[in-house]
Amino acid sequence: MKARCALVSVHDKTGVVEFARGLASLGIEILSTGGTAKLLRESGVPVRDVTDVTGFPEMLDGRVKTLHPKIHAGILARRDVAAHTEGLEKHGIRPIDLVVVALYPFEATVARAGVSLAEAIEQIDVGGPAMIRAAAKNHASVGVVTDPSQYPLVLDELRAGDGALSKATRVRLAQEAFRRTAQYDAAIAAYFSEGASDRRAPPSGAPSETGGSAPERERTPGIGSTGKADGRAEIFPAHLRLDFERRLGLRYGENPHQAGALYTPLDGPRVGLAAMTQLHGPEPGYNNLLDLSAALALVLEFDEPAAVVIKHTNPCGVALGATVGEAMARAKECDPVSIYGGIVGVNRALDTDVVEALAGIFVEILFAPAFAPDALAELRRTKRKCRVFEVPCDRASLPPRLTEYRSVLGGLLAQHADLTDLEATALRTVSKRAPTTAETEALRFAWRVAKHVKSNAIVLATRGQVVGIGAGQMNRVDSARLAVMRAREVGLETAGAACASDAFFPFRDGLDVVAKAGATAVIHPGGSLRDDEVVAAADEYGMAMVVTGIRHFRH
């Protein structure tokens, strides 16, 4: 059925002039509202104001524009029901065959810091979702377009079909329309569940002191507790709805007998893997992407030129340098064996110095925020099986509060990402000897690395280079032994190194191991029942010990 009338009302004006011009060229009359109508008219596109159709002006500061029977009847009327078409004719209502609506940017508005409740409320679209749902309901006769990315395909089909959209296209557009309105309402519900009414400036994902009522939570079958823990659990909404799109179909999951896929958020800021662009190499696998995520999180810790190497989500090489080429050469020294088949990343534009540092070494993934053209050309020539990604490495681009999710059998865990950094005032010296300036720098570097090592974690490091890592052991003393062993195996000096532990030392035995290996300073959270014994051991060795009060378990 040929489209004769389209209603176009969009907040996001991207591509709308070209799209509307294309509709007009097909003889489709365009109805529009407010700013959209003004833009189309100024661009030379013939347009009729909705107010001319309804005979009623826009009012209440634009809150009421399209909420009128002459609009919704034109969208909802079934063309195959005689009573409907007769009703339209009786009241002088023209059928609307295409609805083009881009909603007010509620999600983007509440994602900004400092947004007031009043500002957020004004970005809750009412007429837009009503028109979208009406058109999607009547998709047998009406096409509905909800995103500028749909304009080219819709316009191409209208041109090829003499102004008509196929049934399959109308169904697909309706599915996307209902998804969009569901997502929109879920974002609004989440905002209010985070305590919007009690706060003036609630950034997206930020903590609040309110949540679902206790009776609602207690009705959840199979859960014996309300989940309340000093109010912190109530930071999260009582109901969670996530909207992701499949970004990549993977060859398989962790193992060949498992299927796998990568999903990224449909809306919101594009960060992390959602912002990556592959420049070279075969498609990544499930394990590749897990390791890439771990490597990216680690490299974001550093403002200085840095290089990281990840194997099985654990760091095996981390170093700083005057350039990323120097950092890469030093990171390779940390574990020249484990780097083979690893994931490697730098936080500056990757140049030929990095390529030279990796000569003859196979790596699964190499990533950077940018690539020098000659370096990328060399990678494409010499590392045909290496997956090369351009990924933003700017920590400032991350939202102020980032939520992580992990599936468990029968549910989903959520937590705020561990983005906490050390403030100088948070460090407290508990040993008789305070750390030197060089030791303090080494301790801070080792502490940042330890955040990204699986528990139990022990990291030995100098001011800008990892010396040894003990990861994922069932007790802390074994992690300490492993860190020392790994350093000695690759010929790195442990004497004079700094030691970081992701959690407190429950006994002095782990400290004994690193002290006897020559470590001179140690940083850990503190808080053990045997802290006095551990501090006394540090004093016996003449070590400097500082505590942070912050734990960095990583499971």
C-alpha cells in the first residue's frame, strides 16, 4: 500500500532533512511539529504543521502537540475495516501511513552530572511514545521509524516499492519500535528507583538512599533475605532491565563446544569494548575479548605512557616509560615467556618502536587508542594472525559511576566497578621507617597493578616496572612465593622491590617471603587481627609499610 502521508517529529535532527526531502520526492505529504517543521521548511522541504491538521495550537510549553484524535485516529485506523475508514471520512481525518519519531533524549540527559530533577522530567517524552506505539500496533498499515540509522533503508525500499513498505519491513520496524519504547520507559523507571525525587543532581548510575519497598523485595520467591546491607544494596534498582544488541557472533565460547556472542549496550556512552574498532586480523574469540577487557581496565590506571600484557585475564607484564615503545620493551622483560599468545596494549598512539619491541612474538590482540600509519602497515604485513584494535584509552571518558554485571547460576550479580584510586592522604605509614620517595612511587605503581590481579594477589615492582606477580593462589604465602619465583626465573631483581598485596596479610609468613627476597617496602589494606605481628615483622626487616584501608579482591 503506497504511503501518502508521513508524520515527522524528531528531537535528533540527524539526517532528517535528507530523509524528508526523499519522502517529498515520492509525493508523500509531510506533517510535522515545532522545531522539526521549522527546520524542514527552512531547508526547502514542503511541510504542513500538525496544528493545521488538529485545529489546535501547541500548548503547555510544547508538552501537548500531537495528543489529538485527528493524529491518533489517522495512525490507528485499520484500512481493512470499513467502519474505520468511514469514521475517518466522517470527521475529515486523513490516514497517516508513516510515523517518524525520535524521542526526547532522557537517557543522555540524566547521564550528565548535575542534572536537576526538573530538567530530567522535562525530557520525559509523552506524545512521542504514544505515536510510536500507535504506529507499531497498526503496523499492518503503518510504518514506524524510530532512529536516524533506519532512514536510508526505509527510503530505499519506498523508492523501490513505489512508495510502499513490505509487510516484513513494517513488522521489523514495529519490533524495533516496541523495543525502543520499552527501553525508554525502563530508563525512566531506573532513574526514579535510584531516588530521583530525593535528589537534585542524580547522575546516571550514581548511588542513592532509596529503592524498592521492603515488602516488594521480601516477596521475591526463593530469597530468604531482603538483600539489604547497610543501605548499600539499595543503591541499585529494585528491578533491572538491560537492553543490549549483538555486536559480534563468535566462533565459539570459552571452548569449541560452547556457543558465544558479544553484546554491547544499545544506548548510553560507548566505552570499553563497545567503543573498539578492529583494524586488522581474524575475528576475536570469547577468551580474546575477556582478556582484552582486562588489559584495557589495567592500562586505564596510568596517565604516563604505559604498556600491559595480559594472559588469562591476569597481568604478566606491566611497565611505564618515557614513550610507549620504551614501556613495551620493559613490559616484555617482565615475562618474556608468557607474552607469547598474550593480549598487549598501550595507552598512546602505537608507533614502530612498539612493533619492533614485539618483533618475532605472536600476540593474540594488540590495541591502542591510535596507530601511526607506518606502524599499522607493518603490523598488517608481519602479524597476519594478530587482531589489532583501536580502543579509547582515556579514563576520563568513563562515566563517573560504572556498573559491572556477572552472571551466576540462577541470577545476575551487579556491582560498581573498582575505579577507586589512592589518594595521598589515604596512605598511612604503620612501620617505624617511612617509605622513601622512590619507594612510594613504586608502591603506588604496584598497588594499581594489584587491583587487576586475581586474588590472592602479590605484586613485586620497581617505580615503573613489574618484577614478579603471584596470582590466584588459595593462600597469600603461595602467591608471595610465586611472585618471587617468577621474578627470579626471568632474571629480574627482587632486592629493593616494592610489594603490593590486594588484601591484608593474615599472617606474617607472606611478608617473610618477600622480605627475604629483598623487598624493602610493602603496601596492603591492613585490618587483620594480626596486624601488629605483621607490622612487627616489617620492622624486623627494616621495611617500610603503608596501609590503605582499601581492599582490591578480584575474583
